[in-house]
Amino acid sequence: MSPAQQTLLAAGEASEHRPLIISLFAVFVLATLVITVWAGRQTKDAADFYAGGRQFSAFQNGLAVSGDYMSAASFLGIAGAIALFGYDGFLYSIGFLVAWLVALLLVAEPLRNSGRYTMGDVLAYRMRQRPVRTAAGTSTIVVSIFYLLAQMAGAGVLVSLLLGITSDAGKILIVALVGILMIVYVSIGGMKGTTWVQMVKAVLLIGGTLLITFLVLLKFDFNISDLLGRAAENSGKGAAFLEPGLQYGATGTSKLDFISLGIALVLGTAGLPHILIRFYTVPNAKAARKSVNWAIGIIGAFYLMTIALGFGAAALISQDEIIESNPSGNTAAPLLALHIGGVDSAWGAILLATISAVAFATILAVVAGLTLASSSSFAHDIYANVIRKGEATGAEEVRAARWATVFIGIVSIALGALARDLNVAGLVALAFAVAASANLPTILYSLFWKRFTTQGALWSIYGGLIVAVGLVLFSPVVSGDPKAMFPDVDFAWFPLKNPGLISIPFGFLMGWLGTVLSKEEPDAAKYAELEVRSLTGTGAH
């Protein structure tokens, strides 16, 4: 029996450990369902469903933003990337963290002042409502589904490891169950329920990561140099494990892939719909800005601890065992918990079950936030303002959002089943690239360029979206690679795994080109009003 199979046996199939694992999962799911039902009873109108009644404090929202942002990609994907590729894997942590500075400096406060519930509110403020809201809603749904892929893939991998499920049918069933839970959370709890689940999850994730970090450092007498040295030695790659280039330095193409990834990570956060809507849950712009400060602190501490998670896994677990458990390394963090406690011991099983329950909590909280963002955008932007031309009542909007939640959940389940073997950090990087290509240029132009027109907004959103998604479809992520979504076929003519290097500049270019070629005269008075409102908060909801 291989080391990975022994680990799987100890993790999931030993009968004395399975009740503990299932109990921990059940406790968390039941607790979050109770929170969701409680919050659902307090959701009385559209403002409650979309923005939690704008009643959350800066700290609460910062904690919830952290819970929304520290996804399965952060916990499972980054730990796996570091465990397999060392220094190059840690670049994900750096990119995800630095991205918050862009969100803080450029987007958080103006967005909170300018909109009501969605990104479409900001774009439609001085543009023609129906075409811009349709584009914003479409982009939001596509970006959210890309991000949901990663969470679904992470859920399938995680629960499969715990319960010893190795069949594809079993993994697909797990993905479906996560999707059903996600639909329940959003349909019943709205933004209030989702926010409380995210806050609980953030506390659990930081607590679980702190525990594993402490135990890893304790094993190496708190000597980080020893930890890194053992990781390099155990990886089989020696000093190269701690240097740049293991994943992104072998060829010119891989170096370009690294640049593309870096641009997408740094610029993507400021265009992510599920992060943008969180700024509407606080009472004013000052609280929005403070909540981002809190989020940066919490998220920064977490990403520092990914050093211990990733390099600890590399130091204590063989590369073969990690890869055999999951080819992309997504199970490195749970396997580390098992090895730290002892593969055959009850303490190891307890640690594994606890960390896996925390990771599962992470997935549920993030999928709820993503689904809420996309269903809200459909209901508020497309249904209420495009289909019903602004005549829908708040109750009708919320009903439409709940139906949209069901539809988006079904699509995410189907795509998540296909993506179950891809590295979840890489999948999230694709969502970042699409968000930075379609949403960010339009938001920045709307807020800061007086001449920007409706045509510019449409060209920017659709141009960035079509090019980003198109390049992904014809990249090694989808076909032509052993780790691709369809490994047995090859229609990958685009060599990079991340489209950001091409699609992000293209999105900005199309916004500029659409504007300068437009015959539409921008409304100077509307822009002046938006500028005052975005910078001062005067007239903000």
C-alpha cells in the first residue's frame, strides 16, 4: 500500500475516526444553518437581503470580508502550491495580499458612496441604464461562477479525503451537496445570514491556522530556518525549492505565465463582485474604509501563516504522498494536520477532522458570498431594472434573487464536478483575471474619467470578458495538459494558463476606444454629481 493510501485509510476509513469526523462536520453545518434561519427571519426587505440592512460595524464587516476572501484557494490551494513548488507557490500569498491595497486606495470608499446594492448601480449612475446593467450583471455572474468552480473543486477533494471516497461519482455527489447547502444559505439568510456565517468562518479559520502554525513551529523549535531547510531537503529539489523559478522559470512561456498571474492577482480583488458588495453592508464610507483596514490586518496575518502550512507540509510529508492524494496538492493542509498529530493516533484524527471542518466552513462561507453577489446582480440589475424597467417591488426582486440562486447553484455544481482535480488556487487566479479584465477598467473609468460613455463601458466589460474567458477556454487549463479539465483532448492554442497579461490591458483599451469612437455626449453634470458623491459621501444610501 502506498503512503497516500495509508494516509487516506487513516484519515477516512478507520471506523473509530469516522464518527468524530462526521460529527464535527455535522456540528458546523447545523450551527451555520441555525445562524442562517435566524438571520432569514430578520430579513424583511430588499435592503436586508442585499446589504444586511447596512447595520454591520467596520470590524464586523472586516471580519466578514476576510471570511469571504480567505477561500479554499487560500487554505487548500496555496498550501498545496507551496508544498509542491516552494517559493513559487508562496507568490500566490503575496499577490492575494497586495491586491487589497488596490481595493483600499482606489475602490472601497468611492464605491460605497456611489452605489446601493451592486456594481451595476455605480456604472449606471451616469450611463444608459439598461445596456450597462445588463453588461454588469452578465460579468458579475461569469466571474462568480469561475470563482465558485474553485470552491466546489476544493469541497470535493476535502470531503473525499476525509471519508475515504475515491470514486468520481462520490466526489461529484459531494460537490452537489455543497451546492445544495449554498442555495439554502443564500435563499433563506440573504446578506445577513451570509455575513454572520463568514464572520464565524473567519474566526475558525484563523484559529485553526494558528494552531497548525504553532504545532509546526514547535516541531522545529520555532526555528524557521530549520523548517525551510527540511522542506527543501524533503522536497527532493534541494536549494531550488527555496528559490524562484521552480514553477515559473523553466521556459520563457512559464515566465510570462508568472507575470500574467501576478497582474491578475494584484488587480483582480478590486473587481471581484462578492468583495465589492460587502462595502454596502456598512452604514457609511468611513466604515467601509475601516473595514478594509481590518481585513488587510486579518488577511495579512493569515497569509504569513501559509508559510508554515505549505513549507511544513513539504518538510513533513513526501512529495509522492501529497501528489498521490491529490495531483494539484489541494490536500496538503489536511494531510499536514494528520501528520503533525500522528497518522495512526486519535490526536491526528482530531486535528485532521478539525482542520478539514474549518476548510469546509471556508468553502461554504465563500460560496454563499459568491452566489449572493451573482443572484443579487441578476435580480437588481437585470430583472428589476432591465426586464421590469424599474417597476419591480422589493419583494419581487428578492424572489427573483432566490430563483437565480437556484439556477447559479445548478450551473456551479455541473462545472465544479468537471474541475474537481484542478489546483484551486489556479482556478481562483482565473476568476481574478476575468474580474480585472471586465470589471476593474469599467469601475475606474466610471469613477475617474469624465468623458467615459455608455459605449466605452459596454466595450470594456464585454471586450474584457470575452477575451479573458476565450483565452481560458483555449488554454492548458481546459485541455492539452495532464492536469487540465479535459486531459484527453487538445485544443489549447493559447500557451499561458492565466490570460491576465493579454485580457486586462485589452479591457482598458476597449473602454478607451469605445469612448473615443462614441458619438454620445457625456453628461458633465451627472459626472460632477458622481464625483462629489463618491469622494464625500453626500447623498449616499
